[in-house]
Amino acid sequence: MAEGLELRKFLAPEFIFGAGARQLAGRYAKNLGGRKILVVSDPGVVEAGWTKDVTDSLEAAGLSYVLFTAITPNPKVEEVMAGVALYQAERCDLLVTVGGGSPIDCAKGIGIVSTNKKHILDFEGVDMVTSPMPPLICIPTTGGTSADVSQFAIISNPMERVKIAIISKSVVPDIALIDPVTLTTMDPYLTACTGLDAMTHAIEAFVSTARSSMTDLHALEALRLLSASLVPSIRNPDDLNLRGDVMMGSLQAGLAFSNAILGATHAMAHSLGGALDLAHGECNAILLDHVIEFNFAASPERFERIAQVMGLDLRGLPLKERKKALLRHVRELKAQAGVARTLAEVGVGLSDLSLFSEHALNDPCMATNPRRPSKRDIEVLYEESL
Ligand SMILES: [Fe+2]
């Protein structure tokens, strides 16, 4: 069947984008009928002041709330379950989350457990959530995760040293309040890692086997915006226009990948992050160029489009040179962003790779990779990234 006639759906929450969006939390929580709100955030975001802006807005709307911030990067099973206990003990009826991917994914976990009355690990996989969660309002404070618009929640299971992916439209928030001002307190490393994560979302969505013309539109615009603004925003952290472009790029990448799903980079990054508790964006950045090299032959015209949108002029170059030019560009971008470590430098050894490859092969994101890898292919990709 022609590609344009295949069945595809596109799902996105209501979102409000712009400076000051975070201060609308109270109004929207009230509109959604909330009376007692669990605010899920983390200590770094509290310190940056963004959590208080949101709780002030809840107070101004006359709403009571309880704060839950016992969350570490890569949110863990027991953190979700502790949040559920607090949600239930305080008789909450709505969730507001302020932060990066960790608080947002944790809030999604708290939401689905509290209405479905099952353990968080029971929701692993695609469409495993049967009852809708309570209303959820997300205020993202990093330009990368897009958990605020996506149908993904990634939770770490430290007992098994793996991450589980929960993919369900039940974890798409009701409203995202996307405020680029919140990006101004990110340090250069966090800006780089989260921005490269967003770029990986756009690239993987654009070559995914579940892509559609709607996801293509957002993936390409995301890449255009992020290519132009990510490195400058690291160098000019207070420039709100650049932060705005990064945040918009991240949002568009999120709309693309939430619907087109991802690929081998994310499958392999989830496996790494689950075992070693590493920063998700850095894992993707380390692997991205190696996975592009592996996938290129499966969709050369799509990777050429990616290169063009990133600003490369490939006219007149033979196929092999086009691939080389794209790889060189991605590697330069990583270096300019300051993300230059290898897997060995973040603590991965050769003896880890067999198990990591097995987990990556079973990750739901692998299903939409444009080229089907064997376990040995994945091992080689990890080896090249050491
Ligand atoms: Fe990601």
C-alpha cells in the first residue's frame, strides 16, 4: 500500500506555549475541577524557583496542594510508589508536575497506579493502562524530554537494573504549560544533553517505520529549530529568543516522536540508563552517530533530508560522501555542545555489552527502527561507542 494511505493516528494534548505559561497552572487546575493537588517536582527545580511560581499560582486560585519532591534522575519504581502513597493519604484529585523528564514521568506513574490499583511494573509495554489517570498538568523545565506532550513514561527498576517503557495514550497529559523562561536556569551540560535528546527524537521519528506526513512535518521543523539554536543557546544562556527556539524545537520533536515512536538509539540508551543510572540525553548523544551510520542504508533519502534541514549542502556528492558529511556534522555538533565522553568514559565495559544488547533488543522503541538489527549488530554499535 502507498505509504500515505497507511492507517496512522496523531495525538497531542492541549498546550500553551510562551513566556509566563507556568503561571497559568492555578487557572487550569481549577478548570479541571481539582480540589487537592499533588505537585510533583524535584529538589533542583525547587531551588531554581520554578516550583514556587507554580504553587503560588495554585494558591492564588484558592487551591490547596501537597508537594512531592523525593525524586532522583531516572525516576525509580519505589519513588513512584511513595508518590502514590502520598497522593492517596492526602486524598488528592489532580496532579501538577514541574520539572524535566524525571518528575513528569514519575507523576505519570503516580497517576496510572492511583486509578488502576496495580503496581507500576504491571504497565510495561504498549497500551497496558486500562483506566484513565487523574487530570495531569505538566510544566516542563528542560528543552528535550517532551514528556509533557508524549504518550511515554520511562521508569527505572533498580532491582533488575533496567528501565521500563510505558507507552499509552492514558499517560498523555491533559494540559502542558510550556514556558521557555524555565530553560534559563539550566547549566550548559543539561542544556546540551536535553537538546541533543530532542534532536535524537526528531531524527528517530523522521526515519521511524511508524512515521506519517504529520509526524514528518514536526520532526523536520524540530530539527531546523534545534540545529540553529541549540549550540548558540549554550553560549548565550540568557537569550530568551534562543531558549524559545530550543523549547519549540523540543515540543515539535515531542509531537513527532510521541506518534511515530523512536528507534535503536533510544532502545540502546534505555538499556544503558537502566543499568548505570546515566543521564538519558548523554546516552543518546554518545550513540546517535553510530546508529545513524548503521541505519543510513535503510533510508538514504530520509537521512539526506535530515542533513539538508541541518544546513548541509550535499548537492553533487556521491552517496557514500553524503553519509560521511552527515556523520561529520553530527559529531561536530556533539563536540560543540560539549558532550564528548565515550561509553567507556561513563563506566561501560566490554563485558556489559551482551546483557545491554539483549535489553535493547527487547525495548519497545526498537520495533520502529528503520533497520532490523541482530543482537550482534547492537553489540557492535555499543563497541563502536566505547
Ligand atoms: Fe529521549
